[in-house]
Amino acid sequence: MTAPQVVVHRDKELMARAAAARLITRIVDAQAARGSASVVLTGGRNGNGLLAALAESPARDAVDWSRLDLWWGDERFLPTGDPERNATQAREALLDAVPLDPARVHPMPASDGTYTGDADAAAAAYATELATAAAQETASPPAGAGGGGVPAFDVLLLGVGPDTHVASLFPELPAVRETERTVVGVHGAPKPPPTRISLTLPAIRAAREVWLLAAGEDKARAVAIALSGAGEVQTPAAGARGQSRTLWLLDRAAAAELPRDLYPPSSP
């Protein structure tokens, strides 16, 4: 696992635009190297802010959207099209505006589909879908191919909650302790809705790059704790690391409690 790198931007708007530019570059580089790219999306205000900034970027046309696989790090277990679902919000922010291949867009199951009311079965189905994609990679492995039942995601995006949760891995809950499964149902989440589906830390750590997004003064304490070396069960964000890069993208408000030696004074 890689040591975290920290980049601090002036405000959340600049952070979103800069993160969108970084993501475009990373996708284009991956497609040039391997023919396709794979990204795991996150919800929340920062994840959706990044997608909206990407939608507005003139550089978005540099991406071959038909050769991009999209996955999700977590999902609220709600009916298809519910406005609180991460997939619904992502479509509104970006996905409906770009020419994606529908077969390469992989939303987590909804509560009104095949797995009505059964988040654990829905999580198992998503794990199977990930494992199938990983097996296809293994049959013709690209450089740095993934393992452990998930594809080698090029970038996995995570928002950081004020309680240090990432995806739907909340402090002390069973999901953050999972060491074997790649996807789990989450029950009794402290943030509504209480039932969710989430990638686990082992799945997150299989990504080539993990980017953690945080903006606003309400995130400052969580960022400081996560980057202090705290334990991952109590501080899930501390356990989110990439194989080749772990990048924390912050605004100044979210970085307010960090010691300045963690990021260069020249950060934008």
C-alpha cells in the first residue's frame, strides 16, 4: 500500500475542477496504455461536484467514453431511479451527457429489482459481477491487473464523511472489519438510509489509485484523524489505500487541522 499524498486547493469549486482535470488525464493515459479504463465512482457532494465539473470541462471529449468501465463504491439500497441513489445522481451530473457503452456501466442493484429487500443478496451479486470482470482481465492480463476478485480499477474515488466513513464503511460497524468478501450489505448505518451496499477495504485496496475527496470545515477533523495514522476500524478512511497511489484532494477548509508538513505551501 502507498503512503498518502495530500493536495490542498483554495476552495471546493477549484478542487472539483482540478480533480476532474486529473481524472480526465488518468483515464486518457489508461486508455492509451491498455485500450480501456476503469473508474469507481462515489456519491455525496464532492463526488457529484467532481462529475459536474467533468461534464462542464471542454477536455471531456479527450476521453473515449465507449471504452470506460464505471463501477460504484457504495449505494443506498433504494428503488431504481430514487433521487437519493448514487447512480441516479451520477447520471444527472454527467453520465447521461456522455456516450457511454451501457454494458460497461455497472450500478449496484436496487431494492426493487431481483433482490427486493435483500441487500446481502444484492451485494453478493455485485461481488460476482466484479469477479467475472476480474477473471476476464486475468485471461488476458494488462500491466498491473487486479486480483482478489475485483478488476484493477484505474481510479477509485471516495468521499470522506465527518465521521471518517468512506463508501458505506462506518466506524466500528461489521462492514469495516470485513477481510474476505469484496462487497457487503450494510445494515444499521448511522446515516440514512440505514441499509446500503458497499465495497470493502480489501476491494478498495485492489485499485491502482485511490483518491479521497473532502471539502468544508465539517470534514477537517475527520481528515486530520485519518491522516494521523489512526486505526481503520475506528477510522475507515485511514484504511483506504491504492496499490500505486493514494491521493487526498482537499480544500483549505478541510485541511485546516493538518500540520503544514503534510502538504506543500505551493498547493493551489
